[in-house]
Amino acid sequence: MVLRIDDEVTRVVALVGRDPARAHRHATRLLAEQADPRIHSIALRALGLAQHEMGDPAAAQRSLLRAVTIARRSGARALAAQAHVTRLGLLARRGGGRGLDLRLDRAARPDPSARALALLNRGVAACQQGLFSDALDSFDAAARHMRSWPDGRLLSGLLSNRGLALMHAGRLSAAADDLEQALALTREHGLDYLGGLVLHNLGCVEVVRGDVGAAMNRFAAASPLLPGSRLGALALDRANALVAAGLFRDAATLIRRAAASCETEHRDSEFAVRRLLEAKVHLNMGDRDTAVERARRVREAFPPHSSWAGIARQVEWAARFAPSRRIGTPHAPRPGPTGRTGLRSQTQPADAVRTEAPAVSGPRPDTHGDGPVLSEAPPPEWPRDLPATADAGRALALRIATTPLGGDPAPGPFHAAALRALAEDRREVARQVLERGLSREAGPPLGCGHVELVAHARPAGHELAGLGARISLEDGDAATALEFLEWRPASSPDSRCHDTGWAALLDRYRSAHDQATAGDVSARRELGRLSLRLGLARWHAACAARPLASPWASGTLVARLAGELGSRAFVRYAEDGRGPVAITLVAGRVRAHRLPDSPDRADAVAKLLHAARLGVVTPSTAADALTEARAALVQRLLVDPIGDAIGGRPLVVVPPPEAHALPWGVLPGLRGLPVSVVPSARTWLACRSRPAPSPPGRPLIVAGPGLAGAEDEIRALSRLLPGATVLSGAAATADAVLRELGAADIAHLGAHGMVPMDAPMRSGLLLNGGPLFAYDMERPARLPWLTVLSSCGLGQSVSSPTGVPLGLVSTVLARGGRTVIASMLPVRDRGAGRSMAALYAALLAGTPPAQAVADHLSEAGFVCFGAG
């Protein structure tokens, strides 16, 4: 067979863009079947490109060197130039060495097409070094050469790379245009592999735009088109999206997976992205030293004017103001397995749940020198007049830490104006500007439908709202401070998840969890793999396109709240520049109360929980006395300073993060007092707006496996609630419960409970065949107005970076439930039935839920959540 040289050059190079493995096979066949040395040179060039894309750069260099040698010996100067340029270009992408630009220019002189390839490779090499302005110059020059080419297949690669450089240069619309044009060309010519690269780059643009849901869908579409050697870079950009969404633990897991696939650390863009993402994750989790060390490694590896070095300097500066505690980690100790079948907590081996969402701390890195040396002022990338005061610096630091790589970490016009006004001590102006900025939302909408993703949306905006609250409190304006504190992203209660793939993945995780509980070691390993898949699958297309509801409506909350509270008292805990405060709203009056500035407040709550749990597990007079003493201490820290303001009224409380697991009813000053715990005042108002049916419709009663007391409990409740649907034994499966929840007005769920603090949305009830997770509560069309969780510890939650608590209870309330009753402590199996019967008798007699809990369950650690 006679092959035309020009046609074969285009064909085999384009074949690499379609499928590198197929190109490898085709090149190998040509080498075996064809004798023409020119065809051998073309085949070796294609073989080298395929080897490079498949992750074998050393073999690629050997193949390309042979291609150059054979072409020169045969007198094919153009082919030799093309192979030589390809070889030098791949070297340049991996750091290369001095003089490569000149060598590329000399190699390209014999052939016009080689000159275009040389410019393209120089642009890609500049991108690897973070020199995006230089890269655009090279890409534009290459485009001028390529416009005269009749075949558009090679142009798609140029447009893909130029689109990424435009994104890093901040020209998002132009970047999207180039990438969409490149995607159309890859589809026209069947270049599947190159199409995967373009989709990957389009996902990066979506991240910088702020639409993480769209980005995740682009990444998912790219994944099956890319070889294994490219999946590490894809994982890093997925991690970049998760950092932007505030999902730092999931991002850390992806970064570790990507790092495991990297054998060496070339000083290229992948190295920069990985180390900078590690720095941002550690920065967000309060590990400033490690963040500085990672950023410094990037800064020292790239030229000072490189974008990578500039981002590294920003991260180093931000570390000065980063919070010292770990964001999103629990303040209370993890409730471990009790090992007693008489308690309604998980009794499986601890290892079965420790595979879920491991902590990100990891080993301490090596450090160099005498520790971080941080600049007092913001990096020169920002306007010089932005302040470096503690409050303003903290707001800027969080914005840096959550801005995706390739985005602009500088504050937007509203926020910059507020920070300038604060620096000039024009506090009222700063507050007004922050209000206007937040009313337009702090950044573009983050498309998502899941409660967890909404809770992580725009943590930098949350920090700016906190700054507004601190200014207001210092100025004595508690009402405006409360308005600022209530700023948060919100989702609609009707945001039901319809994605069947997500449901199937939850079912697989549920089955593996059930097998791991039974001691299956392989299932425990499968849990780790499925955990990562769950983290990414939350961005499925069925939910990703839903915009968030507006989180801010200035000046409207306090009046609405005062009108709805009636005789109740409202309290929200917060911080200002001088320490902890409690803001109360009683009889239309908003006041701020200074709390004891005790650094041991979280420790006091944790010690109370320990003593109270001990009293349930091993009852004794000594345990009761210890609980009393520790409850009195928490009372002094949290309740006594507001005692005169609340005056024995029914209480609606938004706890501080360290008290998300506090059983409020055990505090001496609150015993017998109706207490409703809520994530926010807005949540309480939303719950109040959901009317309780009168009379209530069909009740649902569930008893999980392994609890003899739960069986007695449901028999007693069945007599109180005639017509109830009862699920127990083999019938009490997650699928059956989810099906019945949509038709019930009251749900009583008694089962072993589990609360993995590193993965609060996988809190749940152990049922036959596997747990019912908090995630599952997003699937029914509706949820009951009252849900009672007769299980150990399921009232506990974990604070997200935006302050929104996450767990089973918060999910039920976010999805439309009016009231949830759940315990913060272990629940004794044999003792729960009588108390539950008394609770329902009171509810049926018309007693409000919060009062019924105070009368019958609060001493056992139960709390009323939502509209009590």
C-alpha cells in the first residue's frame, strides 16, 4: 500500500487526539509493515506522542529522537523538523532546561508547520511555568500560522490550550469561546481524547466562574475519555472545585489520591496546583505552618513574575490571619461505640466507620529555616490601600483560601469598599456597603441541590457577614448584628433529589456498610472507595443546576422574628472583636450580652457530655454528681449572663459551634423550660410556617434490628397511634422507611444510631440491610411534620465552614420538617419505651413538642429542634 506522506502526518498525529492507545497500536503496525523511512519517522513521532500522553515520557523521548534521526538520514527535512520540535516541546513542558526556546526556534526553521508547532509548545511550556501572558503571545502567533491550514484537527489543540491560558489571565468569556470552538472541532473530527482534555479545561473555567456543579459535570464527562496518566490532573482540578465550595476534607482526599499517582515532582503546573491546593486545605483547617511550607515550595520553584509564585505569596500572607482552629471539625469528642447492646448506638467495630472521610491532618511536613516569615501588608497584587488589620485581614485571608486557582482572590467592589471604609474608621459606611454587597450575594450562584453543598457555599461571604456583625456589635447595634449573622446560603425545602444514579450509589454504600458491620474486611476497603465516589457524585446533573435562594434581605429579619416569637425569648451566640456574646430578642427588644471570655468553653461542653454519657452507660451517684457540677459550669458560661433577659420564658436558641451537641435540658436553669434548638432564626421562621396537620395523618413507627426494647416501644406506641404503619424486623429496611416517610405526618424511628463526626451527612439509623443516612432524607417528596429519633446521639451535628450545622436533624429541617426530637446522649434500650409513651400522650393532649420534651425527655438528653 502506498501512503501519501502529508496525509499520513495529519492522520497519525490526529489519531493521538482521538485515542493515544489506538495511536500507539497503529504506529507499531506501521513500523512493522512499512519500509519507507519517512513513514517510519512519522510512526515514531506518533508513537512518542502516544507514549507521552500515556504517562511514559522517557520512552517518548527515545521514540522521538529516533524519528528525528531517521528523517534526517532520509533527507526529509520537514519531517525531521516536526519530530525535533515535538521532542523539544515535550522537554519544555516538563521543565526542560536553558536555551530550549532558542533550540525550538532553530529546529522549526526548515518547515512552516514546524514553526506553528514550536510556538504551540512554547505556549504550553509557559503555561506550565505560570507565565500566562507569555503563553498567550505564543498561542496567538501559532494561531496566525494555523489559520491557513486546511485541516482543522490540529487547531483544536491550540484552542484548548489557549482557552486555559485565557482563563488564568482572567478573560473568562474569551476562554469559554475558544474552548467551545475546540470542543466542536473535536466532535466534528472524532477526537475523543482531545475532547476529554477540552471538557476538562471547560470544567476549570466553570470553577472560576463559580458554578461548581457545572464544573463537576464537565469533569465527569471528561473522565471516561482520558487515559489513566491524565486522571491525576483531573483529580486535582476536582479538588480545586471542592476547595472553592468549602469542602476541604473531600478536597484533601482527592489531593492525596492524585499525589499517589505522581512518581516524581516536576516543577510544572501540576506540581504548582497540587502544592497550592494542599496549602489552601491546610490554611482552611488552621494548620498555618504547613500551608506556608507548601506555598513557599511553589514560590521558590517558579520565576517571581509567575502566576504560581504570585498565588503562593498570597497564601503565605493569608496564613497570618487564618483562623487557628480547624474549620469544620467537631468541638466535642467523637461518640465511639459503647460495646453494650443495651444502648441505641452503633455496636460495630470502630474500624468499620473510621474508613469514612478521614481527617486531613496527616504527618507533619518537613520545615525549612526558622519558620514562616510573613509580610505585614497584602501582596502587591492587590490595591495598596486595602487594610491589613486583623478583621479585614481575616476576611481577605478566607477569600484567598477559598478562591479557586485561576480565579481572582481580590475582594469584589463592594467588599473592597467596605474594607477601605473600615481602615479609615468609617464604620457606618463599612456596614452599609457590606449590606449592599451581601444583598447581591457574595459571588455568583453555586449551582447545587444538596443540603451539604448549600451549607458549604461561599464561606468567604460568610466571613464578610461576620465582619459586618462584629462592626455592628462594637457600635452597640445588636439588631443589625443579628441581621448580618443570619446571612447564609439557603436551599428550598422542595429541592428533592431525583437522581437515580445518586440513589444507587447510596444503596451500594449502605450495603457495604452493612457487610463491614458484620466483619467483612473487603467491604471496609470498599467503603473507602465509595466514600470518595459519594463526595463527587453529590454534584450530579439532577441537582447541580438549581440556584441557591437569596441568602440576604437586609433589615427584614428582626421585625418578622419579634412578631412570631410572642412570649418566647430568642438567643443567638456569636463573637465580636472582644470575645463571646449572646444576642437576645425578647418582647421586641434586641440586646447583646457579654459572656465570660473563657477559652475553655468548648472543653466545658465536652466534659459535660462525657459525664452525661457516663451516667447513661454506667449509672451511679458519682456520675450524677459529676454531671451536675459540669452542667453548672456550662450554665455559668452560656445561660447565666442572659438569665435576666430571658426570665424563664420558652426559649428559641441558635447554639455556638462548640455547643451543637449540648443537651440543653440538663442545664440547671433550663430544666422544665421549653427549649427549641435551631440552626438559625430563619430556619425557625421557616419551620413555624409549615402548619401541623390537625388531626395528624398516618403515623409511621419503625423499630430497627437488635433492640428488644424498641419492639416493646412500638407496641406501646401502636396503641396510642391507631392506624400507624409499623415496620420492624426484616421489614424495617431503608427503602421501606423512605417510601413510607413521604406519606406520614408523624414518624417515630427507633434503632441503633451512628454519628461519624468527619462525615455528618452519613449520620443515620441502622436498619435491616444497612443504614438510613441523612443523605437519604433528600429523596422523599415530603417529610413528616414531626420526626422522633429514638436513637443514641442523633441530635448532634457538625458545623460547616459557613456555620451551618450538618447532620440528620438539620437535613430533616432543611427538607421541610417542622419539628424533630432527638437525643444528644446514648439512649437506654429498655428505658426508652415508657418515656416515649408519655411524650406521645402529652402531644396527643395538645402539649407543644418543646414542652413535652422538657416534661418527659430532657433529662435523658433529648432536645426539641425546629418549631417547638
